[in-house]
Amino acid sequence: MFTGIVETLGEVVAVTEQAGSAVLTLRLPAALLEDAKQGDSYAVDGVCLTATAYAGEEVRFDVMGETLKRSALGDAKAGTVVNVERPVRLSDRLGGHLVQGHVDGVGVVTGRAPEEHWDTVTISLPADLARYVVEKGSITVSGTSLTVARAGADDFDVCLIPETLSRTTLGRATPGTRLNLEVDVVAKYVERLMGAPLAARPTSTGSQK
């Protein structure tokens, strides 16, 4: 479980393609690896990955074909910069919102409007995800917890403050950039709990006493 508060930027060192998968090698700051061990989880641009090996400041991850197909990690190559967060601990403050690291779809930056103190960024999203995005609600964009400023039928706006612009890859995202999206998991559970029982409930034709 993550919070969407990006800890650091990592650099892709190599992407080694395999049959139906790939090995992703990242270079991370040494301070982030002081107590690291094999099997640790990391959110890489919002995708939960498991560390399989360490070599100095480099970390290797196995990335399945499904992940490459359903997320923007399929675009990664040597030199790509990614957002990185380690899992939240029970003693930590929940600064963002509950993030699973399970990408729901890929959005595309369609507009960017610099303001005096922030940038407003418009991002498209798949039609089947639009119902989970609400104004003033939370959404994870490439591993970054953000508040939705405007929710449209097929896109949404977020306002990026200077801290977000400088500490995450969203500061350099331009129109056409593909971004990983994870909607609020609470909304999906509510839909499931409210929808399935109602759909399964038989229609009453008799009188009630």
C-alpha cells in the first residue's frame, strides 16, 4: 500500500526484453536503499513492482507482459525518469490517499496551462474510468496523489503546485505524454457493493404486509 507522495525520482538504466516480460533496472539514490532487501515493493510511476536484485544503487524488477501492456511502463527505455515511492508503514502519516499501485488505465496529457503559482494540466482517461473520477476527489497520476480540479466526460484537470512540479515527473509532462492512472479504490468497492446486490435482487410482484 502506498500514499501517492513521491519520495524520489529514479532513472531507468536498462530495459531487457524477455519472452512475454521484461527486466527493468532502475538507479535510485543511495539513501533510499539503506535498509533495502530482495522482495521489497516499490511504486514505480504508480506501478507496484517487486525488487528482485540489487547492485550498488541499481535495482532490478521483473515486469510482466500484462503490466507492460496496461501501463505506460511499456514506453520506458534507458534514460527515462520515473516517480518512486516505498510502501507506507503503519506508523507513517497518510499524506495522500490509499494507493494500491494497481494501474487502472493510461491517460494522455492533452493540455497544459501555466499559471502564476501552479500549472493546470488536462489529462484524458479511458471512458470506463470516468465514472470513478469526481471533482475534488483523489486520483493517482504516475504514482502521484492529486486532487481532481475538474471532472469531464473523458478527461479531467489537476492543478500542480511548485512542489509537485519540482519533485515529480509531472513537471516535465507535455501534451502527448502517457501517464499511469489509478482511480480511488473506495469508489470501485462502493460500486461493487451497491451494484451487485441490487442487480441480483428479484423483482417483487406480490403485496407486502
